[in-house]
Amino acid sequence: MKNIVSVLLIGIAIFTFAFSSPALAADAASGAALFKANCAQCHVGGGNLVNRAKTLKKEALEKYGMYSAEKIIAQVTKGQGAMPAFGNKLKVDQIENVAAYVLEQADNGWKK
């Protein structure tokens, strides 16, 4: 019985860590200020002034395979196409905070 409980607890721990997102530990409130200073010029209200189809709205993020902290962090860090890379401008934790903010706003329909 003791072994079964141990195995269950280990399984729960592995499941929790395997499916948790690094953005959960990030600070979305701090990400809001960083977004306003660095991203809002092109992404006002979750839109995209350069490519109107690729917004930061949940539907578009899902459609283009970007609805995860990891994908957003990579995009912000490395840039792509018309989007500049911010990896040399922002620290890793700042980029994680921006990703947390973007996901929070996408989930809330960019209503704030």
C-alpha cells in the first residue's frame, strides 16, 4: 500500500511539473508595463498593425501555433519577419513577464 501511494504521489508531481507553464511564475502586471513600452506600438489592443491576420488574440495565437508561453517567449526573444528580436534588449524574466501578460490578455479578450 505504501508503494502505491508513493507511486501516485510521484506521478502527480511529474504530471504537475510536466504540464505547468513557465509563464505561471511570471509577473503579468510587470509584463503589462513592458508590453506598453516595447510592443504596443505594433500590437495595440492585441492587434497587429503589420500583419492584421497574426494578432495576439487567442484565436489567432491558436491558429498559428503560438498559444503557449514557450512559443511567445521564443518569438519575442528571436523575432521573425517584421518583428524585431528583443533578446538583446530585455532580460529573460522580462520576456517571460511579457508572455504571461499576452496570454492573460488573450484569455480575457484584450478587454483591459
